[in-house]
Amino acid sequence: HTYTAAREAEQASRAIPFVVGPEGEEVLLGLAGNVARPTGIVTGITLTNSQWDQKSLQFLKDIAPRTRKVAVVFNPDNPDAQQSLRGLSHGLGPLGLALVRVDARGAGDVTQAFAAAAAAGADAMFLTNDSVLAGTPVVRMRFIEVATARRVPLVSSQYAVAADGSPAAFKDCAYM
């Protein structure tokens, strides 16, 4: 986790500058103060791009056109979760999608996340590009396994979700 490691490094040495990332914009601003002109010894890069997330939702709508409500899986421990939700919500009008937030912290929360999504009436799931959720192979694979078993389309802007066999790539999903 970039944020935790950066904070620990910052506490260990106040004299050695270092670069972190990639990290979400709000986290990076919390570490650097100002990305263009850091106010401390930390700077870095951000690769968070809401357009990637929106493109993933467009892809979902293209492959599962009957989708109306998407459960967006967030890690509540990620300080960028709220920014991600705002970015996803922007520009959804033409897609006709409603979003519902579902929280998960790791592999142990996957079944609960799918249950919450089903209870909210979600047709599909979007796994945010969180280092723990989509970025950790064991957690990512658990999401893919459950989505496949339940025939729920699952997309993410994290390329590994598709590469590892997300059911969005399959023609037999329930909403295609």
C-alpha cells in the first residue's frame, strides 16, 4: 500500500526526498501537499483516470446492454474511494446506468459484496482499481470466481481482471 509505506518512509527520514506511486490523486496530495511543487520530501505520480473507469462502464453496457444498475466495489480503507465514485458518476447519463456502492476490504468480503449487490438490485459489478481489490491476485481471482459462478458481468479498469478471465468476457452472462 503506497500510502502506508510513504508515511512510514516520511517518518523515518525527514531529509531524503522520495517518489511514490502510482497512487490516487487525493492520496498523493495528502502526501505531497502539491503535486506540481511538493511542500515536503514526498512527491509522486498519479495514474487515476476516471475516463478509464467510464470506458469500462461503456464496455459493460456494450456487452450487457440490459444492465441498468452496477454495484461499484470500493475498499473503504482507500482514501481515494470517494473521489472514484464521483469520477464514475460523472457522465453516466447517456449510459442509463445507476451506481450503488458496495464495500470490500479483501477476499473474505467477496461473498458479502455480491450479496449486498444482489440486495441492491445490481445487474453487474465494477471492481475499482484498488491495490488490494483488483491489484491483489488472490482477491481479484476470488471476485472473478464468484462472478463466474453467479453469472454476473464483472468489469474493471484494472487490466488483470479481464486477463484473468472476468465473466464480462464470456457470452453466457445473465445480462447479455
